Amino acid sequence: MHFTIFKTPIISTLVRWLSILGLKLVGWRVDRTAQVPAKCVLIGAPHTSNWDFPIALMICFALRIDVYWMGKNSLFPPVLGIIMRWLGGIPVDRSQAGNLVQGTIDAFARSERLLVIVPPEGTRGKVTRWKTGFYYIAQGAGVPLGLGYVDFKEKIGGVGRIFYPSGDIEKDMLEIRSFYAGFTGKNPQQFDSETIKIEKK
């Protein structure tokens, strides 16, 4: 993985305290329920607006989670792309989903510590299906899923639970979906966990 803000001690400490202060100023609380392991695939949901990213990133800084995140190629243009990568961004070619899954599994095998956020919606628009790459990455790498969330109604976010895939995706997705049932996105009409289906690999 590339050099990121998490590997610059003085700056990362400063950004952590600024994130804690910023979250408090806008009335957000941080859920510290789950102990996030050294290797984990973090689900980021619900994803309904551009505000999800800065809030989630500040929460990660507050929790001392050195996390990498997936983003579509268009978010990484020249110059801005350097900054996005420094913030932990990994550009994704959505037409190469299978390669992305295996490539991430291989990255886990090479790393002693690796946390990757994968938004299952793949879009901030209205969602009826979740992409399942995050599940197959966790299963293939033998690492758990961190059920991360941002709840704009209660203004709280964090990692609420660590979930270990059983290999039965239909069963596991029902349990994961039930976890997200109580959370509200910035645009609540675009996310309803009860109606979300899974999109096959």
C-alpha cells in the first residue's frame, strides 16, 4: 500500500484531535463499541450523500483506525488524486470487480495490518442491491467484517460490531442487513435495509 497520512505521526496526531473537535462542534458522537482487529474489511453504510466521506473519515481518525478506502477512478484526477491517495484512497476500476476482490485478498496476505473500507452500495444514489465484493474479500482473506456506519438522525457513527462470515452469504446478509435496519442516511429515502437485495458476485 502507498504512503498515507496515517504514516506521518505528527500530522496524524494533529488530524486526530482536529477530527475529535470537529465532530463535537457539529454534534456528532463516536461509537467505540467494537474493538477493530489488525486485519478487517470495514463496511461503510448507509452511503447516501457526499457528506458520508468526511464524517466517516473523521470518525476513523477519532478511533485511531488507519483505514484505506475504495473510490471510483474519477475521484483521483491529477494533483487531487495525490491528496486522495494520501488520505488512504485506492482508485477502483468498477469494470474489474473480480480482479479487485482477488487483488485485495492478496494485499491482506502480504500485510500484518490492513483495514479496508468497502461501501457495499457502490453509489450514493438510491440503493436496491448491495454489491458483495466486501463479503468475498473478507471470506477469501480469512478476516472479519467490521460493521461501520454513520447515522445522520442520531448523529453517531463508528464500528458497531465485528462479524465473521460463515460462508453462507444468504444467511449472513440477513444478519448484516438487520444490523443496519436502525440507521438513517443523510438522504433517508435512498436507503432502506429491509428492501435491499444482494447482487451476486
